[in-house]
Amino acid sequence: MELKIAKVSSLRGVIKVPGDKSISHRALIIGSLTSGKTSILNFLSAADCLSTLACIQALDVRVEILKPGSLIIHGVGLHGLREPQDVLNVGNSGTTLRVLPGVLAGQNFFSVLTGDQSIRRRPMDRVMDPLRQMGAQIWARNGGYAPIAILGQSLHGITYTMPIPSAQVKTCLLLAGLLAEGKTIITELHQSRDHTERMLKFLGADIDVHGTTYSIIGQSSLESGEIDIPGDVSSAAFLTVGALITPQSELIIQGVGVNPTRTGALEMLKKMGAHIELKEFCVKSNEPRADILVRSSKLSGVTIGGEIIPRLIDELPVLAVAATQAEGITVVKGAKELRVKETDRISATCTNLRKLGADIEELDDGFIIKGPTKLKGTLCGSYGDHRMAMALSIAGLVAEGTTIIEGSECIDISFPGFEKALRDLIC
């Protein structure tokens, strides 16, 4: 499928983005471990999250779909999952592949996880090594790649320092710790997104957070509740950059999650000179949210690296698009994790933006962009990566002529209806 984007005059309007992808995954998995009915509102009915839904249903968790985006999960408790009758297929969902092992390792049955070709290239040793320290029996292809096989059994708590900040790995280990005997203490070098900690606390888990150290007491039951999911700030970031780089634009994105561990992109755009305001701030289900007001702005180059990287890792492709229109040099470093996402996002970003006329230099752990440059529409490839496809769509808004993105169907992984949403804002 091809998506064609022509240069526009401006973006204007009021819009809502779909529910947060990260929180939707966690609501399904953690909700299945509660004792009772857990309601989920504004669930993201996109491909990745539906893969997680299929997996928990295969584990004999009953889920009522009341209407699109509204679910009730009938939790089975910490150890109430049942052995699946087939291999669990996570599709393209890295979150599902890396989080579910923490739950499956502490059950009393055998299970196998696999996914699509992209998923089977993702390293799993960062999950398997600490789980084995907790007593898990887990095997993988070529020593560290899916399919992975898990023989569930009793786990014990550990103290573990993560070598690479990762919310997925942290979530896996916290859930394993919830099922284990004793206390599990996890430390990361820089803070990654904290949706899991917030949700576990909200549902009654015995969990403490001190800086970037997280401790959880195992075998404490989870309460049922209502999880109201905010709009996805990563999805909102694409529309935000679109409004910033097109002239005379003004956009309000309603009800977006503004969890501080996820707003690195907004903070960096402000540092670049972006006019961004947060309005109507509130907290629901232990997650902060607000309306985002954004106006077109003159941007300047910045250096992006260090502790902020985990807080904007998913938005770096679209930040690169913003940098092509900014005055001066933008440097992204310390982002080697981008190379093991849905695709090698460093290579894909540099290849595509170079095709469009950007002055971009690829680094081992990032890139350097000199701006501003006039972009020219051309044929680009999504590499099967939803965030790459959306970033190229935003670049197309300011490129002369028409930008054609091949493989754009992957956008449905995180933002169903993206093309319509974007076209409705074009003036």
C-alpha cells in the first residue's frame, strides 16, 4: 500500500489521537492477573495491541469487547493462566514478546512465543538472562532470538541492574517479581517509561520506586479497577511536528498522556523553539494527561543525547524531520537502541531523509542533521516500520511535489486512521 502526501499550506484544527499503545499492552497483561473484572477505556485497537489481546485470550483469559476501545477483562489472578494449545504469536509486537515471558516464566505450564520476521531478529538475551537468575527455564533460537520456549515454575526474587534502559525489560522483570517469592529489586541507569509501576501501584501491588530503583514484593494479589487510557503522546508527536514545520498552523490535540517519562520529545521541541502549551491538565488511573496546543514555530538545532534518550526513543524519526527544517545543526547520539526496533531506524531515517534532500550523516548511535534544507518529494520506503512511515508523511507536508511512502499499511500498528486524521487537518 502506498501513501501519497503533497505539500500543504498549514495544519489547523482540534483532534484526538488513539489510546496509548504502551499502556494498552500493559492494561491487558496486568488486567489478566487481577482478581475480578477490570474495565479498560480508550484501548488502542491496533495490530500490536490486538496481538497481546489474542495471546491473553489463548491463555484462557476471558475478555468482553463492549464496543471499539472499551473492554472488560475477567482477571484470573497471579497463577490462574492456563497452558495455550498452540504457539503464542505476537505478530510485530516487541512489547508482547519481551513482557509476556515475565508472566509465563512464573506459571505452571509450557509455552512458546514467536512473531513475524522482524520480531525474530530482536535480541531476547536481555530478558532471558535475568529471568534465568530468578530460576526460569527458558530457551531461544540461536541462543537469543524467537521463537522462545518457557517451562514455567516457581521463581525467586533477585537484585538486578539493567545494562540498557528498557521499559519492556523492566516490565518483564517486575511482573516476574510479582509472581516470585520474596522481593525483586530492579535498577536502571536512566529512567525509562514508568507506566508499569504506575499501573501496578494503582491496582494495589506492593511496589516502591526510589529514583531509578524499583522494588516489588511477590505474591501480593492485584485488585480489579477501571483503567482509562490517555491518548498516545508518541502518536501526538507526529502531528505536533507537522504543525510546527508548516506555516500558520495551530493545532489542539486533546486528552494526551503527558507522563514525564514520555514527554522527552515535547521538551526537546520546546528547546528547539517550539510553541507548545499544555492545557486542561488532570490525572486519571494514575496517569497524567492534558490537551496539547501547538503553533508553527521557527526551530533551531540542538544536541539530543544522554538521559533523555529513553524518554523520546520512539519519536526520534520525526524529531529528525523537524531538524531538517531547523536552523543549524542537530546531533542525536547515544541512541543505538534504534538499530533494534521494528527496523534499523538509524539507517532507515538517514536513507529516507537523504532521498528527500536532507543533509544527514549517519553515526553508529545516531545522526547529524544540518538545516534548514528544502525537501523534495520522492519515493520512500517504510521498511515495515509504522513510525518511519508516519515520519515520512510529516516530511511530505513540507516537501516540494509529492512524497510517496511504500508499505504505509504498517501505520495501523499504532495509529489506525492516521491518513484521515492528517488530511482532516490540512488547510
